[in-house]
Amino acid sequence: MNILIIALLLITCSQFSSIAFASATTNLDVNQEIKPKANEKAVISQLLNNFLANSVNDDLANHQRFWAEDLIYTSSSGTRFDKSYIIQGIKENSKADENSDTLPPLYWAEDTDIRVYGDTAIVAFKLMHKENAKAKAIKQTYFNTGTLLKRDGIWQVVAWQATKIPAK
């Protein structure tokens, strides 16, 4: 009888220790995945800043790289469109701008907040816009929020929301 009780206790204890080990291992994995890597924020920040700096030239490759194929973009005017719409607009603008002597507009980000959750990131910032590099006054400001996914090691925007900040 004592042997039976000891055997049952050993079996029960081993099951609880397996559950505890699995639970601890699972929690460890989840916590590791949630912690953002500092360099991921830097990569996303550089991606955003490079995109804004090069978007003034309607650089097609810049837009191809930044926007994901399955992009959902909601503009500050409430219009919703996809990547193909953006690319089409860039191609049309490039043809119209070939003979233009005007300086391109200038865009940059301020108050940038980047949050990384594994292979997903949220970017929120204030987009600043000047008529061109020589202009002294800010033409317009927007709040932008984007969702990026890291696929095959590459961060791309899958959702974007732009909101015009009213003039004061």
C-alpha cells in the first residue's frame, strides 16, 4: 500500500512539475517576443526619415519600398486608397514635374513615437510641411499614424491614417 501511495505521489508531482515547467517556458517565450529590440526602433525611424526626405522627389523606388502591397491608406480628407493608387499618382506627377523649375516641397517628422510589438510596429508623429526648402513658414501640419509589419526581414507600412491639424 505504501508503495502505491508513493508511486501516485511521484506521478502527481511529475505532472505538476511538467505543467509548471511548460508554463514557465511559455511565459518566457511570450515575454521575449514582446520586448522590442532597440535597434528595430532605430531601423523604423531611419526608414521613416529616409522616406520623408526622398518623397519630395516622387522617388518611385522610395514609395515601392515604404508601402506594402496590401496597404490601406486613409488620407486627411477622408479618402481611402491602396498602394497602386499612390504609385499611379507618382508616375503621373513625375511626367508633369519633368519640365518644372520649382523647388520641391519639404517634409519631416516631429514628435515621433515608435512602438514595436514583435513583427508589428506602430508609428505616430507630426508631419511638418513647407512649400519648399527656402520657405520660412510651415505650410501645413498633420498627425500621422502608421502600422508596419516586418515580413521577410523588411518593415513596410500596411495601414496609414493622416489627420490635418487645424491652423491656430
